Amino acid sequence: MTETPYAGLTQLGQHIEAPTSPDLAKLERVPNPAPGKAYVVRFVCPEFTSLCPLTGQPDFAHIVIDYIPDEWLVESKSLKLFFGSFRNHGAFHEACTMMIADRLVGLMGPRWLRIGAYFYPRGGMPIDVFYQTGAPPDGAFIPPQDVPPYRGRG
């Protein structure tokens, strides 16, 4: 019997308890089916939640991740569980954003990655955090994230 490229996955198709912290969350990867092609993969998490590290109050964000894979893709169920693990995690917006970026870059080694984390107001002021690994490859179509700035009732 031939082993599939997905044989090592431990979460997809299984009942998995939600990880209680990002450090305990297991991100998994699968082979890129089109290596060498500069195509963009986008994940959008419109209901991201973390906790303020000082007050314990919830923080909410709309997160958009775009990446151009090299040899690996992130497996989407493991990414969802990873995002969910932040619900009990206390960290400032910048720390959450960079933790997500660092884990994905370390897991996949993408040709390019960009993250936009659009947090809703805390103390009356929204905070948006942006990061990318460098310039995207020439010729790659990179759509805008098109997340409007927070306006409140205005």
C-alpha cells in the first residue's frame, strides 16, 4: 500500500480537543501541490479572540493571512485550532500577530507571507498590526486585504 502525503496528519478527520494555549497548539503542514508557482493562499479569521495580558478582558480582531507557498501549505484545521487557542491567551496585539507570523513561517518556510491583524478598539482606540517577510516574488498577483479602518458609528 502506498503512503499518501497526508499520512502524518494527526488532527484532520479526528475529534481534537481545543488546545488551551498557542504554545500547546500543533500546526501541521501538507505538501504544496504546485511547487514553483507563485500563487497566493489566503486565510481570513474574522472572529479572532485573545485576552488583554493585564486586565484579562477579551480582545477581538479580523485577521488576514496571505502567503505564497514554497514546499509546504499549512493544514487548515490545525490553523483553526491554533487561532482558537488564543481565546485564553493573554498578550498584546503585536505579540499575538507576531506569534502567528513566526509560527507559520517556521512551519512552512513560505516564499512570502503577509499578515494584517485588524483589532477592534481597546480603550477607545483600534490597533492594526501588519507584517510581511519581504517583497513578494515578481509577477505574483497579491490582492489587497480590503479591510476598512474601524470607524465606530461615524
